[in-house]
Amino acid sequence: ARRSVITMAHSMQLTKRMLQKLKSEAAKGNFKACEDTLVEMKIHLTNFPALPPRFEASPTAQDELLIARECLEQAVLISAQAQDENAFERNFMQLNTYYIDTNEMIPPSEQEEHIRGLNLLRLLMQNRIAEFHTELETLAPHVQNNSPYIKYVIQLEQSHMEGAYNKIVNASKECPSPMYVPFAENLIETVRDEIGACSEEAYESLTIEEAQKIMRFNTKQEMLDYAAQNEWQVEGNRIVFNTDSTSDNVELNSIELIKN
């Protein structure tokens, strides 16, 4: 038994060194090296008997669970930085087991609200609204009401449901963590496409300045690039929308969505 404890202590130290290496590579933005280290680390974690789904008795059970949870938290954060949505989903599913099934075995993680908010933002960005609400319901009311990470995403979802696009664009500048910025910016792209579709329905043309303001681009060139991407014509200082998609009967909600 003593030899087993010594061997496990050695494994712990090795895993901690891998974790530090992972954090160092992530800080440099070296995501390929992170991926290699993550694979090695996850294989190494299979030697820890106390981890789910085995949950075997072990003298170092708490330490095993704590370091494994931190490894998976880093995996989630790295996949967010790399904007790898598939890897994020896989890593979060593995990590969520620790948040749900080990909360009576080890102290809560300081990163939990941060990461769960990030997962909610991902679901919102992917327009997976039913899953968003299912995940939200797993959080205690006091967390929903008081966590800056969770509150931020709840407010974004409400703005999206109301079609209050300007609020979403403004909120992207007020992210509670730098980790949220890539997903928030992707949500803006989704919203901008919706505004563009509404503009095509509501107007035959707009001045470049009007279109830039409505679609919240920072520069005229960004607006012109977006117009080219959508195959809108630029005539003088006006952007002319595709005539075959312009409707004579402008729906009121299209105009309201643009104004909000």
C-alpha cells in the first residue's frame, strides 16, 4: 500500500508538471503543442482510480479529483481560446461530470461559474436555445442572479430574443472575461447577418454611413467589405441591396429589429 501511495504521489507530480506546461503553452497561443500535451495528460489521468466513472477508494482521492478537474478546466479554456467549438463541447462534457458528481467530494472550483457561463455563451452563439435553457436550469437561482458571468449571458440571451441587436453589439465590449470575447464576437456576426437580411427586406438602398451605423461597423472599409461579401452594389455613396430580395411590403418587425 505504501508503494502504491508513493507511485501515486509521483504520478501527481508528473501531472502537475504537465499542467504547468499546458498553461505555459496556452499563454503563448501555441495551441498545437497544447493539443499534444492534453492528449498525453488525459491518457495519464486514466491511471487515477478515484476519477469518474470508477470513483474507487484511494488515499489520494481528493487530490486526484482536484487535479483532474483543473486539467479539464484548462482544456475547456484552451479550446475557447483556439475557437474550436467541437473540442470545447467535448471537454466541457467531461468537465461537467466533475461539477455535478463530485461537488460533495471536493471543494467548489473558483473557475466553475466562469466556465459554465462560457458554455452558455457558446450555446447561445450556436443558436441552441433549448439546450441553453436546460443548462441554465442546472444553476442555482443565487448563481443566476449574482454571478457576473452568468448574468452577462442571460442578458445577452434576452436581448437576442427581443431582437435588441444594438444591446448585443454594445455588450460585446463589456465581456466579464477576455475568454468570452471570441464567442461574443461570433454572436455579433450572427446578429449582423440578421440585420443585413432585415435591411434587404426593408430598404432598396441605404447610404454607406447609414448602413455602417445600423450594422455597427467601426470603419467605412469594413462596411464596404461586408457589402461585397453579400454581393450588394455600391453606387456613389449608397449601398444598393439585391433587388430580387427586396419586398414591396415592408414588415414592421424588420424595421423595428434594425432600430433596436
